[in-house]
Amino acid sequence: MTELDGIPTDGATVKALDRAHVFHSWSAQALIDPLPIASASGSTFTDYDGKSYLDFSSQLVNVNIGYQHPKLVAAIQEYAARMTTIQPSFANDARSEAARMIAEVAPGDLNRVFFTNGGAEATENALRMARLHTGRHKVFAAYRSYHGATAGAITMTGDPRRWGAEPGVPGIVHYWGPYPYRSAFHSTTPEEETARALQHLRDLIMVEGAGTVAAIILETIVGTNGVLVPPPGYLVGVREICDEFGIVMIADEVMAGFGRAGEWFAIDHWGVVPDLITFAKGVNSGYVPLGGVLISDAIAATFDERVYPGGLTYSGHPLACASAVASIRIFHEEGIVEHARGLGTDMIGPELAKIADRHPSVGEVRGLGVFWAVELVRDRATREPLVPYNASGPDAAPMVEFAAACKQRGLWPMTHFNRTHVVPPCTISEAELRDGLAILDEALDIADRYAS
Ligand SMILES: Cc1ncc(COP(=O)(O)O)c(C=O)c1O
């Protein structure tokens, strides 16, 4: 007998209780049909009917280490037996070591960590730190972005999830980031896109007033809104603008960090050191909720003699931090960052290029590591998206049919607007990846029916 005996073990009861009592995120409650999941292992999860899905979404692009990694599960069990909770004002071994290890893999002088429970609280606190550090209040955030669902984070978010929370907090100014395939600047080359996107930022600073701008936040590689890899020179250019005007550069690496892009932090691809990095998701693959802000020495020093006005009951939760320690050790031992990088260059990139050749509905493929997007169009020449921006109902049918075809064949895709993302766990094997890409290839025949 354990205290967990009696939890329902049949899918029908799990679902009935969910429908009666669980209120779901981002959903019209009566219109959803949550699939009850019985188990998960490696890159696969399984429902109560025994049907398995190869996960090309890493859940919400967070299960970087894969499901139920035995060493990570064992470390959580071990630490739970030692200390399940202690409040943030005490010093705790797991927290101290997690902070040290995260700072060790971070670029530059990002030597301090403020721990949170997830990504939104990380961006929320980065926003507050930047404002207090600079004494300014405006923050520039990209239209094509997601930064979380709390007040400041959702106001910084550029995608439609922001609309329901408006008017939001004051002082957030949205900008267009680079996106060569659908340039807001009518550019025709990546270099031109970089130059024009940087000029756009300079123009905004001019009209908003440089002395009012605390921070520019960006997802190093824009995640849910398209796996937008910045064109050459863009991040270096943003760094230069921030230095010129005394603006804090915040890299939101909640999705892009911890191996996803084939580096510890995606920004390592460009050798740029931001002032703050937000992280969550891949830091411990969500086995226990954890996020945080990596803080430069200069910003940390602002709060040497002055109180930082922020905190959380579970900041640096010992069980979460112990799982981060174990996860980062496993990443080192098993070469997971290198594995992710190799999968991108040796398999996903080349295979998606072949898929793009075969399917008229594929407009562009792009990405790094295990962080890829396949952008679907009705017409390659006009680049008309397969479904409109933020499509729902019948407008979204082509994407819904494509996703259903993947699921029917045992692949769980991540779709967003007119794209499907290839974002499996960083630990996926080459054989599994090949199987998943073969299913994607087949399912894209559905999208082709809508393309000319
Ligand atoms: C780039 C980015 N920032 C912040 C968040 C918010 O993280 P959380 O859902 O843990 O609050 C997400 C979540 O998807 C994200 O992708």
C-alpha cells in the first residue's frame, strides 16, 4: 500500500475526472479533448490504449533530456529523501551547486542566478531587474515572440496570446525582429535584413527616447513563433546598440537554451554576451518546475547594497535545483549538447532539405540543433501561408489534417500557425529521428493537396 494507491489507472476515469475538475490553459474548456497519457520513456509517450507517439514536440519543447531518464529520476528520488523543501533565504547545497553549474556553462560574466518556477517568472524578473538597474521604464520586445503568461511577460509577448491580457503593463514597445523569409523590411538578402532590422531598432530608440529605454528583450532564436534563426550580424548589432545607449540586453533562452540549439545557450553560436539570460524548460526538462535569470556582474552589483524587490516562496526549490544539478551532469557525461548539434547538421538539416524538394507545400526549412521549423505555403512563389496568421476553425483545417495524419502514424508533431516544428528531445536516436522524419514526409502529402 502507498499513499498513491487508488489513483485511477484507466484512461476513461482519468479523462472523466479531468473533464469534471481540471481547468486547462489557453482553452475553451468545453471544446477540448485531452488525451490521457499512461507512461513515457526516452522520446516516446504512450496512451492508455497502448498507442505510442514519437514526440517531435518535446511536450512544450522542454523535455530536452527525454522522458524518465533513469539517472535523473534516481537523483530526484535521492534528494527527495533528503530534503524536499527549504525556503529561499537559507543556503541550500542543491541550489548553490545548481547556480554554480548554470553560471559555469553561461557565457561571459553571467555569474549569478535568480531562480524561479518557470519561464514567465524569469522574464518578469528580468524586466524588473533591467528597469531598476537603468532607472528607465521602457522595454522593447519583438512582435514575433512569446515570453510567458504573467502580467509583464504577456505584455512583452508579441503573439496573439497577448491580446486577451491587454492593455497589459505600461512601457512595453513592440518591434519587428529579422525574418528573412517574410521580411517586414522588404529586404532580399539576410545581410540586408540584418541592416534594416537594426536600423528599425535605432529608429524606435530615436522616437521613444534613448533615455527612457531600459531593455531590449529577444528570444535568441525565436521559438514558438517560427524558429527564426537570426541572420548574420543581428545579435552582435543589438549588443552594440545596447552598449551605445546604455540599454540592458535580455536574451530569453527559455526555449532555445540547454542544448536545444546545439549549444548550452543558443547565443553561443554568435559569441554575444547579453546582460541577462532567462532560462527554464531544458535546464531540467521539467521533471520538477524550474526557471531562472542569469545575471551579469554589473546588474548583480546594483543589488549589492540595495534590496532587490522580488521573490518567490519556491525560488531555488531544493528538489528542482537537485534535478538541475543531475540533469546538467548527465548532459556533460552523455555529450547531449554535442549530440543535438550533430543531429542538426548531419541529419535534420539534410533530411528536411530533401523533404522540401519533394513537397510543393514546403516554403522554407530552417533551424539549428534539434530546433527546426518547416514553413508550409499554398504557393512557393507568393509564399502565401498554408493557413492564415492565427487561423482557427475551418481556416486551420489543412494544419489540423496534417497533424492528425502524423498522430495516426504514431508521431506527435508540434504545429503552430502554418508551420510544423521538428523539436524532439535532444537525446533522440538517429533511428528514431529517421522514423519520425519519414512519417512527417508522408503526412506532408496532405499539405501538398492545398498547395499549387
Ligand atoms: C521563449 C519563452 N519564454 C518564456 C516562456 C514562458 O515559460 P513558462 O511557460 O515556463 O512560464 C516560454 C514558454 O513557452 C518561451 O518559449
